[in-house]
Amino acid sequence: MKTFPAADLTRHTGDLFTAATLGPVAITKHRKPRFVIMSVEKYEQLSGEHSSQLAVSVADMPEALGALLDKGIEDFLDGQ
């Protein structure tokens, strides 16, 4: 992970933003990592705020997936 000293933030803001587009960047203070800056996309991916799940109608579900769902429901109701 790339690091930037807190004292250099105002002088190297452009470099910091460029590095953050590639991956998380640690901001250090007294040589110890204190903060992490990353792209919004990476944050959403890590925090789960922007889910990749998709909801579809049961009528549009592939037949094999429907059969698997039916079996799972039956097993649940049977206490398995």
C-alpha cells in the first residue's frame, strides 16, 4: 500500500488522488499509518453499500435454479 506523510498532503494532493485510484493509500503521522484513502467504488465494494445482488421474478428464474429453490424449501420445512 502506498503511503503519504500527513505533512505532504497539501503539496502532493494530485499524487495522492492518483494513487488512490489504483488502490487504498495510507496517510501516516509520525511514521505510523493513521488513515486510509480509497476510491468510492472500492469503499462501496468493501462496505457492501453497493450490492452486486440482483432480484428477479420467480417466473424468470432458470428451471434448474427453481428446482434447487424448491428442494431447499422442502428440506427446510422437513427440518433438515
